Amino acid sequence: MESQKMLSVEEGWALMEIGITKLKKILKGFPEPAFTSEEYVSFYTTVYDLCCHKHLSADRFSDHSQLYDNYRKLFEQYIQSDVLPCLEDKGDEFLLRELVKQWENVNDMGHWLSRFFDYLQRSYLSKRPNHPSLKKVPVIAFCNMVQKETNRKIRDTVIALIDRERKGETIDRALVKRILEIFVLMGMGDMDFYVEYFEAQMISDTGFYYSRKACSWILRDSCPDYMVKAEEGLNKEKERVVNYLHYSSEPKLIEKVLNELLVVHRKQLLGNEQSGYRALIREEKFDDLSRIFRLYGEIPKGLEPMGNILKQYIVDQWRPLVQQTEEDARNKTANMEENFVGKIMELHDKFMGYVSTCFGDHLVFQKALREAFEEVCNKVIAGVPGAVILATFCENLVKKRESEKLSDEAVEEILDKVIQLLVYISDKDLFAEFYRKKLARRLLFDKSYNQDYDKSLLSKLKQQFGWNFTTKMEGMITDVTLARENQSRLEDWLSSNSDEKPEFDLSVTVLTTGLWPSYKSSDLNLPSEMIKGIEAFKKFYETKTKMRKLTWIYSLGNCHINGKFEQKTIELVVSTYQAACLLLFNDADRLSFSDIMTELNLSQNDLVRVLHSLSCSKYKILDKEPNTKTISQTDSFLFNTKFTDRMRRISIPLPPVDERKKTTEDIFLDRKHNIDSALVRIMKSRKVLSYQHLISECVEMLSPSFKPDIKAIKKRIEDLVSREFLERDLENPTIFKYLP
């Protein structure tokens, strides 16, 4: 059998040039028939034979290398002879269209030849990863010979078209998109070529364009008009990315546009007195504010200056209000709490609307709102802390509801706003204690009082701040409810035990120790009539339980006694102290200050208040000698038989006592116990903890109730160490250990 003749590389390449010549004619548009299957097989077989036959050469791959070099030079020669001449005399869009045409020709040529030389790819190039593949060879050749030669001209032409579009002209977007796709394809998998030869210059040109525009707009346009143009320009650049730029260019492009239009001129735009950010807030230009928010929201930390301006604007709004409130308090011309809190609520509603409507509840503006209202809500106005003002406002709201008959919806709305403001209060325990004292007074003394309001508020407080915040106040309401039920049982018991029944109607409220505010307890010498009533209740209470001890707080009691005057008998509604004092005059016509103090066993301060209410106030039940408006220890008192009034029942209140100082002192004392408790709980769970971590965890634990002072925490830590609840580590004094 005759052996098959082996082809040399030169002979094989000569056969391949037949197909290459035909392919070039097809690409040039000559009337050449397409490749047949037989032709394809023939060219493929030729390459196969060249790759498979072994020669005497020591390097069996030398033919492969020569064949690969011929393949590469083929494209270089084609580009040199056929492509570059077609591009030399072209300009503007004609250059771009010709570039697209020649690119497609080179790619078509590479497509067909890579099929012919496929076996070379599999047998030779697959083992040489550092060699460009057959499909990459034409791309590399085009990039090296065409793009680098004409790149500046092509790039400038594309950028010029983009500039023309920015000026309002219509351009061939499809052509620009195809050119940029070619830039990307030349990168063969990465974006370096696109970025280096087009994107960098395009971004720079965009910056110059919008820099010129911004300088022009800033001189003649107001801030809102400027922002409209800026947003329009930004949207067009985003549209440009969608239509023909590569998507990877969008972040850099938008950053450049935002920087030139908004960052560079931020102070001048936002600080404009006539049309800037503050002016837009003042004039309630919601659409313009929303636009500014959208635009600056795309800039990293772009919203923070706006948040600072909003905070300062809010602070500037409430400063005159604080001054007016302090003046009203000095002149006593208005209800300080109602006016102040009402105005703060209006401000809060207004700016909450801004944050929600214009700023999308963004955290930056929530923070600005919170910090501004924390400042105002924690102000000490006319010597009164914000927490106390808010508690007093709630007290007045009950009275207003009863007097003005506010609807349930109106009250619920106000209560929700109270909770919103209370969130900003740092000393919430101060609010809770003052409100608890006011609630106690309403529960004990206001017979017509409706508990629905307080129950609603307590429910909201519990939901917002936890059960521990309201547990005492809820317990107080429970005590009063149980007392009403207990009263009916007392009346039934007295009916069954007529010997024990006193000569007056007896009503007793049992309070749970620890739930109610601390009240002064005194050993008042009660009249015999009252003693019988107390003894009767003790016997009744022992029928229910013998495990509880009763402590009588006479300062909270009140009595209805009949004053028999010359003209008529008048029912006097007085406190237990006042009643005990008046009953002394049943057995004596004249009593001195010292006599009354001895008989009643009252302190001097309490007795002064009692006698002042009975002899120096509106209702002078007692005549005082000498007739002055102050009480002294040398005064003497007589029953005023000539007293009369048009009413048949009158209430004689004791002079008010400002308990604010004492309440505040009690709260600070409680804080010491709360800090101790928090420190012990933390250390009990952690066992060992550093000094700084102990302080930070203590602050975090107590912050829902009040803002603890760091110095106070340090003192309590030292106290716990001295009491052997904690100990310092011997090697590291900043480490504490829990002592079980």
C-alpha cells in the first residue's frame, strides 16, 4: 500500500490561501459564492494534516508554531492592507460607521478562519495558555493596529456626539452604542481598555461640561430652579447609560455630575438666604425640599449638612418660645405648662411632617429632629425641668377634659403626642414620680375624677417604656378600686355591729406600701369621736387579715363637719388636721398657738398651715388676735360665730406646699439605689468585668429611666466595693469581680 504524501507547512499554507482569498472577496462584497461543505472539510483537513504529521525535526511542534504565526500575520496583513486605508480619510460619524464595518469584517474573518484552524486550537494552543486563542488573535491585532492608531480621533468623535446631545441635538445612539461595545469587546473579558481609552476622558469631559453649567446657573437661578436643572441633567446622564454607555460607567459618571453640580456649590446653594434650604423650610416648599433630599441623598454623607441645618432651624424656632414662657411664668400671665407643651407639640407635628413627607423618614433627619427636641424637652424653664412641665401638663389635661368636655378622640391624640415628647426626656423617672404624685392626689381627693384618661395614658406608657415604668401607678388605681369594694363591706359590718359604729360616716382607703408616694405620718392627737371610728375599722380589718399592719396617714384624710354659726349652719369640708383643730373649740372659747400645738401634737410648720387656712384665708372660721395675715407663736384664736357664706357647703383647702424640692431629692435618692441594683445585676451575670465595660453597661441599662451621671456610678462602685459586693482584681485594679 502506497503511503500518503506528507505536506510541508509552505505547501499547506498555499492551499489555505485559496480559502483565505475567497473569504476576503466575500468580506469586500464581491459576488463570490459561499463556502460549501466540501470546501470547509478540505480546509479543515489541510490544517489537520499539518498538525498531525510528524517530521524529522527535533521539535515536533515547530510546524504548529509556524502555522500559528502565519495565522496571526494573516490578520495583521489584512488590517494593514485593507482596514487602515479605509479609515484614513474618514471623519466624524463616517469614521465611526467605517470602524464598525471594518470591525465586523475582521470578526467575520476570524469566525471563519477559527473554524478552519480549529484543530490547531485543540492540539497546540490548548497546551499553551499564554498564547492568545484563535478567536482573540484578530481582536488583539485590531486593537494594536487600528484602535491605538485612531483611538484619540474615535474617542473625541464619540465624546463630541455626546456633547452635541447634551446641547439638545439628535444623534445616532445606536452607532455610539456599537462603538462603545467594540471598546468593551477589545478588553476581552475585563474593562481596562474601555476605561483607559474612553471612560476616563468621557468622565473628565462630563465634569468640565457640568462645571461650566453650574457656574452659569448659580449666578442667575434660585436654589429651587437650580435643583430642577440639576435633577434634569442627572436624569439625562442616567438615561445616557441606559441607551449607549456601559452600565459600569454609571457610578463614576453620576458621582462626577453630582460633585460638579451639588458638592462644589453646596454651601452657596443650601445657605442662600432668599431661596436656600432654611428659606424652603420656612416657606413650606415641600416639592423643592423633596428634590434637594433626592439629589443630595445620592451623595455619600450628602444629607448630613442638611440634617444639621434642620436641627439648627428647629432650635431657632423654639428659643423665642422658651423666652416667652419664662416671661409668662415670671409675670404669671398665662398657663406656662399648657402654652409651652402645646406649642412644642405643634412644632413637633410640623417637623415630623417634614421628616416624613420631604425626607422619607431618613435616619439623618430623624436624628436631627430627635436631638433638637431632646434639647428643648430637657430645658429647665423658670426653674422647672421639662419632665415636671410635661407631668403638670398631663394633670391640667384631666381638668381641661372635665371642664371643656374634650372628646375621647382629642384626648387620645394629645396623649399620643405626650408619649412622643416623653421619649425625648432624659429624666423619665422625674416625670414618672411627679405624675405619680399628681395621680395619687386625684385618686384620693377628687371624687368626680374619671380614671379612663389615666388608664389610657398608663397603657401607652407601658407599651412605650415597659411594665416597670407604670407598675406602681397601676397598683395605685387597683388600691382605690379595691377600697371602693371594701367600703361596702365595711358598711355591712358596721350595720351588723351597731355597738362599734361611730357617730359619723366613716370611709377608709387602704394603700399598699411602696406603691404610693411617701407621705408624712404623725402621732396626731385625734378627738375622741374620730378615735372610735379608727378603732372600729381596725376591728373590721382584723376580720379580713391579721398579717398586715395599718399605719394611719392623717395628712391625707378629710372630714365634713358642721359649723354652727349665728346666722346658719354651714358644712365645712376640711382636712383631718383642720377638723381636729376646729373640734378643740367645742370645749374652749379661746386657745393660744402653744395650747393648740400641745393638744394636737402637731409640728410647728403643720400647725401654722392649719391655722393660716382657718383664720387668714378666704374663709375666716377662726378669729385671730392680733388680726394680722401671718401666724406667730404668740397668737390666740377664737371661734368666729359671726362667720357666714352664701353657700351651705364650703371647702377650705390647706395652703399649697411646694414639694418639688423634696420630690426631686427623693428621686435622686432612688437613683442611688437604682444604680446599685443595676451594678449588682450586671456583675452577678458577668462575674468579672472591666471598669469601663461595667460603667457603659450600667448606663445602657438605666438610660430608659434616666441618664445616669458617670461620677455617681463611680461613687456607687466604690461603695459596693467597701460593702464587699464587689472586689478589685489584685493584679489589675481596673477589673472587678462579683462576690457572691
